[in-house]
Amino acid sequence: MPDVRLASPQGRWTLFTTVLGSGMAMLDSTVVNVALPRIGRDLDTDLAALQWTVNAYMVTLAGLILLGGSLGDRYGRRKVFLLGVVWFAAASLLCGLAVNAVMLIAARALQGVGGALLTPGSLALIQASFHPDDRSRAVGLWSGFGGIGAAVGPFLGGWLVTGPGWRWVFLLNVPLALLCVPVALRHVPESADERAHGRFDVLGAALGALALALLTYALIEARAGSLAVALTAAAGLASALAFVRVERHRPDPMLPPGIFASRQFTAVNLVTLCVYAAFGGFFFLTALQLQVVVGYSPLAAGTALLPTTALMLLFSSRSGALADRTGPRLPLTVGPLLCAAAMLLMLRVGAGADYPTDVLPALLVMGAGMVTLVAPLTATVLASVDTARAGLASGINNAAARAAGLVAVAALPLLAGMGPDAYRSATAFDAAFDRAMPICAGTLLLGSALAFTLVRRPPPGCRHPECRTHGNVTAPPLEPDRRA
């Protein structure tokens, strides 16, 4: 039985290490958007390269995150977590040293591999190390500190871009890793699942990541209308079908089809796809809109986005408690409606926009909508399956959210008619942004309708503190997998 107590020096160092490791990945998911305009100018690249700067990371992370958790269970959670930290830091160094867009995109894809190794392991280490009496509080602290990191991420990113330069958005991870690794080796106990076997669905993971990459490429390059794009799209669809076939016939699939026999689980994941697609598009384009059109510096743009995550961090626990009493259908219906209203309010944010009267109201409504829906969404996912499969359900939900976000970043500029150089022209980008926000709002309305129609009330009570103290706007929190 795990016996590390939270009040002990080992307990505090274990918590510190896991917060630091997961914080690297969480910060990275929130700071990069703020740096995109400066990256584009310094590397003299087009909008497609900026989309790939975001999506190369998301493709490998979403495709491999379920596999990363399984590797930790089999070979040792601390070992795989530290491998992820070192890998992530090395890839971050390559990002910071990138001399062109191709090198940056390749390094971002490598970063996603590191993120897939360290992200599941962070919470799994806490669950496997702490005494049961302290585990809930440790998870709450881990999630709360992670939320603080997510909240300050855009501000920190803006400060780095304005000051030392955008490369430090990535280089910052190197000293964090140099601090994290020796502390973990000295203080964090190793753990593994004795029931875990050595069979891993590498083929399924590879096909899933390949399908995401090919379809993302086809969406980003669709403006060209070339034969290569059509062939890539066809290959992406073929890879997706092959992934489904492989998962249905393998004895130990990464994504067991049987878990979707739960109608509640399927319904909540459909809502997740809609909600996080809208969020991905919103945060990608809003960081650009504030700088390209409104004229904010990277620091001002990052600071402007703080209210949304701060509201999530402050009020998620109350939202989760309220959802326990009302059931999930109400918050999962109302939350997307509030977020859709926020995106329509963003139509007021153009050249000469005033922060208190134009920008802040939209971000406050956005934060209120996210507060309303994010904690109940995660709690409902975990409650929709047997306790033994909660980790698998959480991993699937997390991967679905990330995949939805990357598809949105790829597709939304195409649907909104953004040209390759749109971010260089305030007028062109503003017009496309005004077309994109209603598309995001419509996606949220679809999510709200799905929740109202399909989501039912699960058994009351959420025993997962990470659901309620959560500030990451790009994906739901993860629960460790405890499958045999």
C-alpha cells in the first residue's frame, strides 16, 4: 500500500516534482498561442506554418497519450515520467534553437511525444505514492497548482515574447527539467502495476497519430486544391478506418470499442468534441486577433486572457458541487450556450477595441461558461463507466478533446476564408475572425443540443478532486488508468 504522507518531506517533494513536470506541458499548451505572430514574423512564414506550430505538438500528444499511460504502468511510472520530462526538455531546446519553420514544426512534434509520456505519469505518480488518507488532498493540490500554471501561462508567454524573445517560451522548459529530474530521482518512489503485461498497441497508436496528421495536413493545405492534398485526405481517412479495424480485432487495444457501449460515455465524448473544438479555435484565433487587429503587445494579449482561466480555477469546485445536486445535463447544456454567447460578444473586438467594455465582457462570459461545464463534463465521463475503467475513460476523453482542438485549428481558418498571409493584415484577419466566431458558436450550440438530448444523470458524487480544481483550457484533466 502507498505510504507517503503529504506532510512529510518526501510527500512535499513528490508533489513539487509532479506539479513541475506536468506544469511544463500545461504551460506549453497556453503560452505558444501568444507567441505565434512574433514567430511568424521572425521566421518569415505563413499562416499554415503557425497552424502547424500548434498542431504538430497536438498530433503526437493526442495520438500517443493513451500509450504513454500504459508504458508507465508496465515499466515504472517514475521512469517513464522522467523519460518524458527529459524528452520534452530536449525537444523544447530544439524549438528554441529552430532556424526555420520546418525545424520548429518537427521539434514541436517531438515535444508532443514527451508530453504523452509525462502527462499521464504525473497524476499516476501521486495516486500510486500517497497514503490513501492524503491522496485526495494531494490530487487537489496538484490540480490547483496546475491550474495556477495554466492561468499565468498566457501572461508569462507574453512577457517572454516581449522581453527575452519567443524562443524563451520553449527554452524555459530546460531549467525546469534540470530541477525536476534530480528531485524525482531522490524523493519520488518508483511504482508499477504488477498486473500490467508487456503487450502494447503500438500499431493502433501509430495509425491514430498518422490519421490525425494526414487529415490535419489536408485541412491546412486544402486551399491549394492540389492532387497531393486529395491523396493525403484519402490516406488519412484510410488510416482512420484501419485504426478502427485494428482496435476492434486486437486482444489488447489502446482504445477498446466496448467502452462505447455506455451511451452516456459516448454522449459526453460527443459533447467534448464540440466544446473543445470551439475552445481550440477560439484561443488560437483570439491570441492573434488581439495582437494583429487590436494592436496589443504579446504581454498585453497574454494578460488580457487571464480572466477566463482564473475564473475556472476559482469556481470549478462550486460548479462541480452544484452539478452533483442538479445532474450533469443542466450544466452541460447551459455551459456551451454561455461560451457561444461569449464568442458572439468577441465580434465587438476589432480595431480600436476598448478592453473594459469590449474584450473583458466576452472573456468573463467565456470563463463563466467554462466554469459551468468543464468540471461536470469530466465527472460525468468518469461516472459513466465502471470504476476500474475510469482511467481509460479519462484518457479517451482527454485525447478526444486534444484531437478536436487540433482539427479546429486546422479547419477553422479554411472555413473562415483566411489566406496564407491573413495574419499580416489587420483588415483581412479581422474580417476572417468575424466569420470564424459564429462557426465556433454554432459548434457549441450543437454540443449544447447533444447534451440536452443525450446526457442522463449518473450516480451522485464525484470522488475525483482533479475534476473540480482545474485551470487548463485545452483539455480535461486526466485520471490514471487502473486496468488489469
